[in-house]
Amino acid sequence: MNPFVWLILAIASEVIGTLALRQSAGFTRLGPSLLVVAGYATSFYLLSFTLKQIPLGVTYAIWSGLGTVAIVLTSALMLRETVSLTSIFGIGLIITGVVVLNMFGNAVH
């Protein structure tokens, strides 16, 4: 399978785990706490497949960068958290960085 499919699935799992982290109320609620553990465990498992074809530094930059963007967007849309102009600018820089890594970083062997 394409390593970027594994990477996107890993990002989605991490986003699910992070959203559940807020709902876990400091790991005092069992259901969301289990979802946090499952989300992060699944994310790292899927990252292991990605690392077979994409270097660690590039993989981690994309995973953390796009994960951050996804969390900001989903928390704004689903949880009605406010997003400042500075945040939007920062998200733009993250996306630019991911694009540059993929275009010029020889991301895939």
C-alpha cells in the first residue's frame, strides 16, 4: 500500500486520540480514556508501515504538522474553539512546510 495512505490513517488515528483526550477529563472517564490509548497505539502502529518507505524525519514532520492542523480545524468546527489570525498564519506555515518537504525533500525512496 502507498506509504502516504498509512500516514493519513496514522494522522486520523492520532486526531481521534487527541480529541478523546479532552473528553477523558484527565483520564477519569473510562470510554474516552480507552479511545485515547487506542487512537495513539493505532497511530504509532500505522506509522511503522510508513517508515518502511519514508524517512523518519519527513514522516514525523508530516505526521505532527498535519495532525496539528487537523486538531485546530476539528476543534474549531466540532468544539467551537476560536481560531485567531495568528493561528491561521501558523497553520499556513505548517502546510507550506509539508508541501516543501514533499516537493524538495526526496520524501519517498
